[in-house]
Amino acid sequence: MITGALPTVRPQQAACGVPQSSAPSVCLCYRPCSRPFRNVPASKFSSLAGRDLQRGLQVARFSRRADPKHKQARQQVCVAASSATANDTELVDPSGFRIEQISFGKILSPIGIGLMTYGFGAFFGLLPGGDISSIMLIYGFPISLLGFALAYAQLKPVPCKTTRAAFNLRDSQMTDIQKQLREDVTRYRYGDEQHLDESLGKIFMFNRAKGIAKRLTPILTGVREEVVDDKYTLVLEFRIRKEMTMEMWTDRQDKIQSFFGPGVQADIQKTNEGVDVYLKSDGSGAGRGGAAQKDVMPPLMPGLKARQNKQQ
């Protein structure tokens, strides 16, 4: 039992807004001048210091983890990071309108058939315009034949998938050959058996010494524009036969790199459907807006001169 009266002490205002006694005290708070956890006079703190201090620190750590402000901040950071990643991997359609992506066969065939049909109707008096019926027949017949011929000989463009990050690096890292390669395979071609037919023939040397059989020709099924190691990369997707081994590709990796170079690094990876050829810009700036380069791409149409590429 304690005898005697304790001195009356007027409470003082602590820095954290909690009344304190005049005796020295220890205030365990989650944050400085924030919500107090325990306010113990120093005279009694000696016996409770170990237990209360440990408990106070544990509660403070738990409070910090459970603080909704911290949770909201972490969620905002995660959302911002995921949004940035989603924007970089978002597929875009940067090609816009290109006249070469339109099938001339699909345009000329209906025009020619329409002229011929109206011309016959006008010639026999079923439709007005008998005076110009002969002109319609004269022009409609060759236009329709030309449309049918182009539709028969056309090679459809392959699909191209472009990420936003790769699109933003086009102007600063894409080489001239990468640009020409992407544009050539994403438009209609006429008279070619398949895309990159002539280029693949120079790389694999079909039906020649140290080459492979023509029947093993890989088929280009699509292209992708991606960013690999912060570098613009053009990926060629090929479908191959089972008889074509990876050694046939890896043995020609250096040749592929020099053929589509300069300024690119070639990498070959096996996929479920075939092989992906990665043409990654090496960041050196070579092959961008330079002078004459060897013939790499085939001509626009059979009989025309092969196109020239540029090199620094």
C-alpha cells in the first residue's frame, strides 16, 4: 500500500497532441507526431521497457502495413507500372493507307465485268446507252482479263503485329533494310511463289552444293515488330517442314545477319510452328540512310530490275 499523496501535476501537451505528465515520459508513436501507442512515465518505464517497447514496435509495424494510405500508394505504383508495361506491349496499326496493300485484281475484275455486262445490255437495247455499248465491250473485256490474271498471280500480304514501343523506335533505330523488308512482305505481290522467295534462295542455295532441297523452302507466315533489349527488332515467322532441322538455320545464322545487314544482329529461335528469325538493330546506326548496298530484295514484278538498298 502506498501512503501519502502524490503531487498534483498539471498535464502538458506532448508534441503528438497527447497530454503528458511533468515527469519525463516515452511516447511510442507510429509516425512522429502521429497516433500514439503508449505514454508511460519514465519512473515506471524501467520495469516495462522491454515488454512494452517490443509490443509497441510490433504494433507500429503492423499498423504501417495495415495503413490504407500505404496500401493505396502501393496499388497506385503497381497500376502505374502495369499501365506502362501494357502501353509498351499494346499492338498498334501504324501502316495507315497504302495503295500497295490493295488487291488490283479485286478492283479491276468487277470493273471489267460491270462494263461488259452493261455493254451487252445496251447493245441489245435492254439498257440505255446503245451508242457507247461498243466502247464498254472493247474496254470491259481486257480489263476483266487483266483483273483475273492479277487475282490469279497475286500473293497476299502477311500479317504484321507492331507493339507501341517498337513503333516509337522506328525513326531512331530501324535500318533501311528492315523498313524495306517489312513493307515488301505486308503488301500484295504479283508473280512470286511466296514472300522472300529470291532472298531465301540466296541464303539456303536451293538444289545446289552445300544447299538444301527446294521442297524444304520455309514459308513466311507473319512478321512482328518488338523491342528486345531496348532495341528495335523485326521478327520473321516461318513455317517449316519436319525434315528441316535447326542445324540448317544455325549454320546460316551469320549469313542471314550479313544478308539483312548491316546494323542488325540475327538470332534464330525454335517455335511450335517453325522458326522465328530475330533481326535486332545493334544500335550502331549502320544501314540507316547511307549509300549503295547490294541487291537484297527481289524486283517488284517479274522482268523488272532488282531494287537497290542503301548503306552507310
